[in-house]
Amino acid sequence: MVRQLWICNNCPDGCTLHLNDTDREAFIAGYKQYRVREEGSVVHGVPSIVLVDEPTYKRICESRNGIWVMRTVYANL
């Protein structure tokens, strides 16, 4: 899985998980299109490859281009 970190006001704001980089890019493009305020979450750093458990993998597969994971959870990935 591809993990992308996000920040909001220079503070960690979670991450997104994607099957591949194409899904990651589509997720980011979609997010930017519907973001209401400029000061919302923004991509932080470079994506990384992570392992996920079976239930998380299924959620990602069933999603459109990936899932959002709160910052309290992504530290365990």
C-alpha cells in the first residue's frame, strides 16, 4: 500500500492509504477539487510503502481511490 502523510496548520493531520500511486494522485486531485478552504489539510512529504492488515486492505480495495486514516492510527502502520 502507498501511504501519504497530510498536515493542517503545520500539525500532523493523518494519512491516506492507496493501492498504488495512480490512486494516490487521483485522491489528491479529488480532494483539492472539493476542498473548501485553502488552510485545510495538505500533502506532506513523499509517499511511502506500508503493510496493512486484511480488513484495512479490503476497505482500500472497496474505496474509490483510497481511505483517510486519522493521525492517532497511522503511527501504527
